[in-house]
Amino acid sequence: MKYQVKHVTTYRYSERIDISYHHARLKPLRLPGQQRKNYRFHVSPQPASRNEHRDFFGNQVNFFVIDKAHEKLTITSQCQVETSPRFAGLNFAQSQPWEKVAETVRRVETPLSERQYALPSPLIQPGPELLAYAKPSFPKGRPLLEGAADLMARIHKDFQFVSGFTTIATPIEEALQVRKGVCQDFAQIALGCLRSLGLPAKYVSGYLETLPPPGQAKLQGADASHAWYAVWDPQLGWVEFDPTNNLIPKEQHVVIGYGRDFSDISPVKGVLLGPESHYLDVAVDLIPISADRE
């Protein structure tokens, strides 16, 4: 698939903001099976300074400072992305038994780049409740990726998607108890389950193309920021799973970045001098394009 990707974030403040500092993680990554070109990043009002760098996890970050008074901030990120199935042809039954992977992770020679994702993180503290939920998917000797796929299917079946029921501050233990939440919650619950078994798992932030009902036009801005998770197999590498939709990500998933949890890969975060209250509006479009429109 080839997409024109556009993400517009608008903040409206209840009072004037005198100065603000922001980090934006909105630039899709270049990966095997995902190519990016013609990237543009625009901020209004015009920043006093800005730079781009990679963070610790390899994500692209745009940092900018606005030093003029403003009551509205608009951040626009857009580019073209070409995707192809990154996990086609994988035989989950050929992955290593999950216990063997957990044992491998405990070894000193295992790279820290993988081991760090088996540890607790700011929003995810593995505990007995997460371990209890994980165990039915991981009986003794089961191949790791078969277990991860079963966990994905169980979360999809057991949890109800309810927009607005949780916030970024809602503990995953609460979402686990009430069996409600959104894609962020489902991804982080899966991470907590996997880490409770000693398995490396990371948070994936990105976009998902949404399709309108048959016979209806696609609404502008109706696509969504999305979240899912990835599991590490020593032989097969990182493999991704989408528990919200119970599927292995294919062409309709666009990756922005990776982290230990949402706090590492929040699309926009910052510090400002002014009122605490604001109104946030986010519009995302993944528009399929053909060769003659490139």
C-alpha cells in the first residue's frame, strides 16, 4: 500500500501562552517493509528554534520552542509511506518455547537493546494479576509466538473497546479489572502479561487505516492514531500483534515508533508557561495513492 499520511494536532488554550517547549514524535520510521518520503513538518505559530534528532529508542523527534504569545498551536506532520507485509510467511510453531526465550533473556550476553523490554517501565509494573491473566496463553513448552497470538486473541475477546473510558493516567491494573479500554490499554496489558513471564515486549505507536461502511464515503480525519505490541524471538526478531483488531499488522499499519510504554512514544509532549486547561483536537488521514499521484 502507498499512503499520503497527514496528522494535524491542534491545541486551543483557555488563556494566552507566553512560551512553550515541545517534543513531537510523528515521523514514521523507515523499516523493512515500510518506506517514507517527502516528509514535511509544520508548526504554527512559527517556532523560535527547532531541531530534529533520534531518541534512545531510535524514534525521530522534532523539538521546537515557541517564545511568542499564542492561544492556539497547530502541528502538522505529513509524508508519503509505502508499506508491505512485514511478517508474511512466519510459522509461529517454529518459534522457540517461551521458557527458553525467557531463559535466554536472563543471560548477560543477551543485548541490552532486547533485555530492557523485559523490565518494568514507568506505566507497566508486572505483577501477580497480569501473570495470572498471561498463564493460560503460555502453557509449558508452547512456542513463544503461538502464545503471543493466543494472548492477542484473548484480549480482543475479553475486553470491550470503550473510547473515553480510560486516560493515559489510568493504571493498566484498572483496565484489566474492568475489562474495558482502548488500544493503548490493550497493548500495555499485553506488555505487562509478557514481561511478567520474563519476555521482552515493546509498545508500538502508529496509524491504522480505517475503512468506511459499504457505500459510504470516507470521512476526512477519520483515521486514527493506534497502538499495538511486539514480542522478541531470538531467531525471528521482533514480531507485532494488534490485540484491538486481533490481527498481525499488515499493509494498513504504519509505524511511527517504539518504546517501553506510551510514555516513551507520546505523539506530542511539552512544557508551557500559562494555563493548565486546553482543548485538544487530532485529525489523522491515511489516503491510498496510486503511482500517477506520487
